[in-house]
Amino acid sequence: LVHSQHGYHARWLCACPLSGWQLALIMFAIIPLMGAVSAYVFVGLDRAASESSKSYEKAGGIADEVLSSLRTLLAFNAQSRVQRMYEAQLHGAQEAGKRRAKRQACGMGFLSFSFFLMFAIALWAGAWIIQAEWENVFHEGNTPYTGGDVMGVLFSVMFGAVAIGQIS
């Protein structure tokens, strides 16, 4: 299974030099940025989820203890104190959820930014390559680059970057 997935992902990256290795090389400069942003998002989400889980676990422990000793709690009139303890634990879980949502929103924004940056760089560099009439050595007769070559490289690198990101 792992072997077939790696082969699938490698095919996208191998296809881009066949259309234009110069443009692919320019676009590869953005892939580390996308990887760093993805790592930031996923590490932060894992950390926030574990914080939230610990707070919910503590709140559940308080609720379990209250239910097991309800008569004693009522006898000492300690409902308000236990309620404040329970709400404090739930407040911690709520704050962890807010931090997780902020990190996820920022991460997705930066990831979208890096995708659009890659599109912009590819289209700008592709237009420059077409205008300069560079010869595409992979075409028969060394014909100049076309818009189709630029789009082929653009989508090959984009799909390859997404596929590599999905391996982990």
C-alpha cells in the first residue's frame, strides 16, 4: 500500500519536467513554505486537541466524583463550590478550543496564500518564458513554450505538492 502511494505521488512530480523543467524548478521554491505551514497547522492542532482532552477529562472526573458522593455534597452544601470547579475545567477546554480554531484559521489562510503565491509565480514566470521564446527541449523540433506547457507544469507541481503533503 505504501509503495503504491509513493508511486502515485512520484508520478505527479516526474511529469512536470517533461513539460518544462525550468518552470518546475521555479515553482519548487514554494513547496518548502507549504510544507512548513502544513507542519505548523497539524502540530498546533494536535497540541490543542490534547489540551482540550485533558480539560474535559478533569471536568468528567469532577462530575463522576459528584455523582458518586451526591449525598455528602448536599449535606455539606458544597454545590456552588463544586460547580465553580467544574466550570473552571470547562473554561479551560473552551479556551483550548479557541486557540485551536485560531491556529487552524491562520494555518489555512497561510496555506491558501502559499497556493495562490505558487499560482502567481508560475503564471508570471510562464508568461515571461513564453515572451522570451525559450525553446522547450522536450518537444520535437525544440519548439517554444506554449500556454499549455505552462498549465501542465503548474498543475503537475501543484498536485505533486498536495500528494506529498498527504503522504504523512
